[in-house]
Amino acid sequence: PAARLNFPLNCTRPLHATPLNSSMPVPSPLPTLALPEFPTMLPALTLVLGLALGLIAGLLLGMRRGRAAARSANSTRKRQTKRSELERTALEQALKRRAEMIDSVHEALFRTDARGRLRFLNRAWSTLSGYSREQSNGQLLIDFLHPDDQETAHAHLQALLHASPADGQAERSAEFRLRTRAGEVRWVELTARAIGAPGSTEHGVAGTLDDVSARKVAELSLRNLNAELESRVALRTAALEASNRELEAFSYSVSHDLRAPLRAIDGFARILAEDCGERLDAAGREHLQRIRGATERMAVLIDALIDLASLTRKPLQRESVDLTALAAGIVDELQAAEPRRKVAVQITDGLVVNADRALMSVLLNNLPGNAWKFTSRQ
């Protein structure tokens, strides 16, 4: 008997199998399937097809978006890689330029840690000390200095490390002697300041070492020259003082030796004028008067010579001196000594200077006196 199967599609049409060969036994008839009508299947097929197409489209869209995201991520990764390479190249070039700039400095640049051990040196250090940077890094900076300067340098570095910027001691400069690898001693000027916060790994001292050997040699030469000049000046001063003493002694000796003949001449002239004046004519009496006047002027000159010798040993005493009045007084004395001479004298008014009065008196006594003497026959 025919069987009926119910499928989800509600197939109701019977399905029979046809024998292929008459000699073959007739099998049992196949179950009858009830097929729905086509108009009834169309909505379901459309729904299934739509779902399939949606799944396919979503899959294709997801694959497309995945490939686009992968391409975008790959492009972003390439850009980041290229940017990183550019940044690394720029950093390397900047570090290279910085190293070249530091090595081009003629002064030795250094940096130490908190214990004073060298951590950084530029190329100038090798030129200055003769030691390579590899040999020097890790060594104490003061070990390269002269033994007599190591204690002072250590005190300077410790003061820098323990000073605060508010104290005004965060930077120092001093001169020390550096021992080179060849055994030569060079003068260096150390200028340094503290860096980093106390207690941090960056705490230490950074600064420069400048070779000032040529300047120190020049200073020592100049100091020796000054000492030699001072010694020469002292010798010349001593010689001048000795000469002044000799001149003073000579002046006193000359004045003492000359006064006696002058007194004798003046005395005999006075006796001759008193005792024999009546027997002398006018010309004879005039000659005696001139002799006595000459002896008086000679005595004045001797006194002036003694005063001049003593004035050279006295300090200058500057004061306001009226040269007009001083010169007028000297001219009056000259005219009183020779009243018969008719001399035209012109003195500028208001000549006031700041000078030593005694020396100016000696000067003006000599100048008008010489002019008066050498114009006597005019």
C-alpha cells in the first residue's frame, strides 16, 4: 500500500515508482510525497533566497571591509614605520651634530657624578691632558690635578655639590695645575656648576677646563718684570736720595765757604767807605756801593741755594698762589736795589695757580732776576 509522508512543504501529490524490467520483482511502491503548489512555495523560496543573498552580500561586504581595514592597517603601519625611521634618522643626525659641535669646542667639557668621578668628556680633554676619554671616564677629576691643588679642588667641588642656587654658590671658577700624561704641568681655569637634584642619579658637576698656561706665563713674566722695575726704582730712589744728601752737604759747605769771603769783601768795602769816603770822588763811592750791593745779592743767592736743596726733600704743599702779586713783589725788590734803572715791566693780572708757594718763589726769583741782570746794558 502507498504510504504518505508529511514534509515541511506539505507535499500531498503521490509518487509511484515504475518497474524497469518485467522480469524483476516489483518492489514495494515508494511513499507518496505531497508536493505543494508553486504559488504556495514562492514566498518561502524568496525568503530563503533573500536570506542567502543577504548572507552572501554580508560575507562579501565583510570580506571587502576586512581587506580595506587590513590595507588601512598595513598603510598605517607602514606610515608609522616610515615615521619612526625618519624620527630615528633625525635623532641620530641631531646626536651626531651635537657630538660634532661638542668636539669642536677648544675647551675641555666634563661632567662628574656626585662622587666626583668623570662621566663625560669631549675631544679637547685628550688634547689637553694626553689621556683618552676611555681611560679617564670613571676616574676622579682631582686625580689629574697637581697634588698641591687636589685638596683645594676637592673643597670647591664639594661646595658646589652641597650648595643651593639661592646661596649664589651654584657656580664657581678657579685656577689649578693639571698634570698631563707626558708629565707636563699646565695651568687650567676650571668653571663648573652643580647639575641635577641632590640624591638623584643626575646629580653632579658639569663645567669646562680652559688651558691658561700662556696667560699664566705672561702674568708671571709681568710680575717678575714689575718686581725688577720696582727693584730698579728702589735703587734709583736710593741713589737720588744719596745725591740729594750730597747736594745738600755741598750746598752747606759752599755756603759756609763763600760767606766768609763775602763778609770780608762787604766789611772792607764798608770800612773803606766810612774811612776814606771823603777822599773818594763820586765814581769811587759808586763803585764801593756796587761792591756792597753785589755781596748782598751773593748772600741772597747762597741762601736761596740752601733753601732749594732743602726743598727737594720736602713734600709738595699745594695751595692757591697769586703769581701776579708774587712777581710784582720781586720786581719791586729789583727796582729798589737799582733805582736808577728805567725798566718797563708788564705783569698779567689775575694769575692764580695751585702750587707750592716756596718753590714758586724760588722760580720767580730766578726768572725775573736773570732777565734784570742780562738786560742791564740795554
